[in-house]
Amino acid sequence: MIRLEGVEVAFGLGTQDERRVLRGVELEVPKGQRVSVIGSNGAGKTTLLNAVAGSVRLAAGRVLIDGSDRSGEPEWMRSRCVGRVRQDPLAGTAGEMSVLDNLAMASRKGRRRLLPAVTPRLRRELAERVAELGMGLEERLRENVNRLSGGQRQALTLLMAALARPAVLLLDEHTAALDPRNARIVTELTRRLVAEHGLTSIAVTHDMGRALEEADRLLMMHEGRIVADLQGAAKEGMDVEGLVALFGEARGGRLEEDGALLR
Ligand SMILES: Nc1ncnc2c1ncn2[C@@H]1O[C@H](COP(=O)(O)OP(=O)(O)OP(=O)(O)O)[C@@H](O)[C@H]1O
Ligand SMILES: [Mg+2]
């Protein structure tokens, strides 16, 4: 379970350019829930993921993962239980290392020896997993990752994140840099891995249709706040047109006034 309590993030504190980017965010995501986050550019979506991952310092509030307060823990330490796939296909893998070594490292994340000896058994296991991607990468285990395409790299990053069994998987528009075909493949793969491992996920997307379709719960952010939180019947009854109308209301400040969509 992921819990954010009164989370505030600000840049340029005490200067004229002081900008409060997250404003008192309260959020509880139960284990196994798939959450989508939508909102206009600059709403604070990436910063929300940064707060969970520990890549940004909190001005106030706490982040709890499975009940323990991780607010003071640096990003590298938190990466043991937080998986992340970014928009940039180059960000998630080590380009100068082989497909096999990247996978082996992911399967050992958080242990003492980062790069384990790849025993024949581990190699067989990883080859099986990578074959399931359906991209022929099992034939290219010894090749360096920087020879793969963006879509292949993103699929590999996703598989690596899932292999590490994170308490939460953070996805930040992770198909946005891919062509439509690869975007579809990676979307399908995401769905499969999340289901197979029962992963808790928080996915930022600009695709409202997909957000409605794939998530159990949909959050809308505006100016550093969660202004709508839809799940169950409220989400089922929502469509893209309805979301666009909600955006309009958020911009007009009306969601904050009545708080109707926040439980
Ligand atoms: N390191 C930083 N220093 C100063 N301002 C920052 C920093 N990181 C983010 N911001 C600001 O915080 C605000 C929220 O940024 P964030 O990246 O979270 O938005 P977003 O919702 O992910 O937008 P997008 O849809 O464009 O990715 C923006 O105004 C941004 O300029
Ligand atoms: Mg962003």
C-alpha cells in the first residue's frame, strides 16, 4: 500500500520564483490497485511520481510504503521497492551492458551483489521471460542494449521493473516516445505484467480513453492538487467527454470549491 500524507513540494522556496508544485496531496493506494493520473502540462503529475520515488525533497508531509515512512529515504534506496518506467526509452536500461546482464541486475535489485553470476539456470529463466515479450530478444541476450530499438528497450525496462517485484510500479507516459505499433505492444505488455504480478501501479498518461479503460481508479491533477478521484461506479459512468468537461471545471477553479468529486 502507498500512502501520501499532506505532501508538499516546492521549488525556489524563499525566492521570488517560489513555486508550490504539490499542495497538500493526500492519497492512499491499496495493494494491487491500478491508478491512472491525468492533468494538463505542469499540473504536478511527474512530481507526484517523484515524491513517491524519492527523487524530490518534500517540503512537508510523508510518504509511506507498506506502512513504513520512507520520506527521508534517498531514491536509490527506495528503488528496491519502487519500479519506474519513464518516457525516455534510454532512461531505464544500461546501454553499455548486455540484455542478459541488465535482466540479471534487475532480478537481484536490492541485494548485496548487484551483478550476480549468471548461472545456466538464471540464464534459462531470464531467456524464458524475455521470450514472452515476443520481440525475439531471447536470441540477442549477449548484445548490448544500446543496439535495441526504443520499443524493445522500453519493453525490457518494463520487464526488469516487474521482475524486481516492486511495491509500486510508476509509469510516466512510458509509451509516448514510441511509434503506434510499439506503443500498442508495450501497452499490452504493461497490462499483462501488471496483472500477472498483481502489481500496484500509478501511471501518468495524456490518453484519457486509455486511462478510463485500463485503470481501477483515475486521478485528475490541477495546479499541484488532486482535484478529482474517480473509482467504482463514478469511474464506470465517466467517458472522455465527461473528463474534458471536468478539466474545464478544474481550470475554472470549480472543483476545488465544491469538492464534489473528492471523497
Ligand atoms: N526541478 C524543478 N525546478 C523548478 N521547477 C520545477 C522542477 N521540476 C518541476 N518543476 C515545475 O513543477 C511544475 C510541475 O511539473 P511536473 O513535471 O510535475 O508537471 P507534469 O504534470 O508532469 O507536466 P507534463 O504533462 O508536462 O509532464 C511545473 O510548473 C514545473 O515547471
Ligand atoms: Mg510529466
